[in-house]
Amino acid sequence: MASDRSGIFVALGANLPSSRHGPPRATLEAALQILAHEGVRILKRSSWWQSQAQPVSDQPDFINGVVETATMLEPSDLLALLHRIEAAFGRVRQERWAARALDLDLIDYQGRLSGGEGGAPLLPHPRLQERLFVLLPLQEIAPDWRHPGSGSRIDTLIEKANPIKISKL
């Protein structure tokens, strides 16, 4: 029997309460439970981090984290699952950078590179190197991680990322 694939990183974020699960942090915890219920094993999880919205706006602060997962799902199937979970939490993808009750992003899938051909997700996530709210939690659980495309070390990416107000909770 084949085993789950590990080395798959998912970023979680929220800055609005969900009607069913309450404040952002509780919503993120509930999303992790649903991922596990759907057969996506959580191998490592970062602390929760609070950050200002990026780009900077008058939105409430976000709560963010990153998990390393293991699954048999292929990247497109995992991304479809993430989108179904977001929709179940009330996320409607209409406006870019809008406030949201849940955001789940496939950040890296075993170092694979994909330009999005044939409906495949873009891998690694195309803006992850700009986002401290992804990089800092990712560094917490994968300190030796390197960007699959550029080969840049995570600490180098953190130094070059857009500065924002962010703190570990």
C-alpha cells in the first residue's frame, strides 16, 4: 500500500469570524479538524501569528499559520479540497485581498514546480516569497526550507519580504 506524501505545506489565514465557528483563531482550528477528517494528516503546525492585512488597509488583523501535511491527494485535488473547505466556511472569491473568514493556500507540494498548465495549481504559491505572514510560520516548522524555484533559503526570503506588523501569538 502506498503511503501518504509529506512535505506539503498549507497556509491558513482569517480576519473575520465565521458564522459557525466564531473568531478567526477558532475558525482556523476548526479548518484543521476538517482537513484531518478529510484524510489530510497534519504533521507539523506553526504557532498562530497576528499580522496586519497585506496590502495594508483598514481591515482587521489576520491570524495566520502554516501546517505541513501528508496526503495521497495530488496537488489539484488538494487545492480543490482547500477551496471546498473555504466555501463551507462562507468564503466567496469575489474581490482580491478582501477580508475573509478563511483562506487556505497550497504553498509548496514536495518542492514541485508547476506553471498552472492543464488546471494544475501554480507551485510553489506565486506570492509566498513576499509574505511574512507565510514565511515566518513556515520557518518555524521548516527552518531549512528552500524556495523550490529560486533555491533561496527561507531566512533570505524573510529578509527581502515586504515588511509588515506581525507577531507570534
